[in-house]
Amino acid sequence: MSSRTETLASRLTARFAQELRPLPALPNEVAFEVDAANLLAVCKELRDNTEFGFEQLIDLAGIDYLDYGREEWSTLASTATGFSRGVNRIQEHVSEQTTKPRFAVTYQLLSITNNWRLRLRCFTGQGEPPVIDSLVEIWAGANWFEREAFDMYGIMFRNHPDLRRILTDYGFIGHPFRKDFPLIGNVEVKYDPAKGRVVYQPVSIEPRTLVPRVIREDNRYDQVLKEVPVGSDVSPANR
């Protein structure tokens, strides 16, 4: 950690000893977790206190921790033969997520004055839908970021001035970034000649597990292909 990030981390620890908890981060990053009850007060202090001077919220994103910490393969490293099967989810938790809510929001803050950055993470309330305070009154740029998190994850932002979908259509059902959202979706659209407009209907695609196809270049066959007459189906000129 550089001297600049060390200075920021020490100031945050001294000022918010009870409100913030350090999170694992890369060597030159600073990351803390804040409880939902303290989110507004902490963010106002981070903006207004010249000791920190975080004038700008540069990004906001939702997180779904469903199945977090579960293995999807039998090994953590690559194998000699590669993976050639569909995902086999192992139903074993290896994280502490069972004691925390499912959804969280991360905030990327920038201080132009002091030239440093901070990442905050805050878990939403329990239950459905997940709810957290809006930061629009502190950083106006949070408006569309929060609408995106609502649209993709279904996270509700308390006191948001205009919380509605921003990326999906008005008739879209569900929240596509949730881990349990079906890959085929819930509805599909088509043009109805009788009604003269586009209509929604239940999705007709059958769910299936897709196995990736691995294509490897193999020089053992280069000479064979070169000897094939031009014009044949397997000629390099027709590939």
C-alpha cells in the first residue's frame, strides 16, 4: 500500500472507528464496509469533511451474493484435459454469506482535491425486495446508477426521486442480473398481426445446459488440408 492510500485508510479508521470495517482490497486500493443504518451519515461526512473531500460518486453497482462461495467445478485449478461438461453446482457454502443479507451495493468514490479513491460496500435490508437508502441527495450522479441497480437487481432505493427501469422494457418481468434469473428469461415478445402491435407471451425456449465447444488449431492437419484440391468442401480456400 502506498503512502497516499495508507494516509486515507488511517484517517478513515480514526474518524469512523465504529462505523466502518476494512475489506480485503488490492495493494493500492482502500475499501471499507458500512452498515445500512450509518450509510447516509458516513457519506455526508466523506463529502463535506475536507479531510476526505469525496466530491464525486463515479460508480454504483448492485451485488447478488446468492451461491457465493460455492464451487462449480471439482477443482480450483485447470486440468490437463480441460473441462468438457456442463456446470455441476456443489451445494456447499464455504463463505460467511449465510449470516448476511443476499444483496449489497458498492460505491466508488473519488476525491479530486486529495487525488484518492475509496470503495464502500453496504448490505441491504433482509427480505424481499431489498431496500437501502438513496444517495441522490448527497451525490446527484447516483440517480441513474441507482435506477440501473433497481432494474438489474431489484434493489429498492429509499427516497429516490424517480425510481423506475432504465435498461429493460416497461413490460419486462424480473431482474436479469440476479443469480436465480433464468437464462432464457420469463417472457418473449412477438408481433401480433391481429392486434397490430408487439405483444408479450411466456417464453417458449426450452431450458438446457450448454457445453462449450473448444476449437484448437492443430498443425498435424495443415499438410493434409494443403493437399486437398481447391474447390472441394474441405479445401482451405472454402473454409
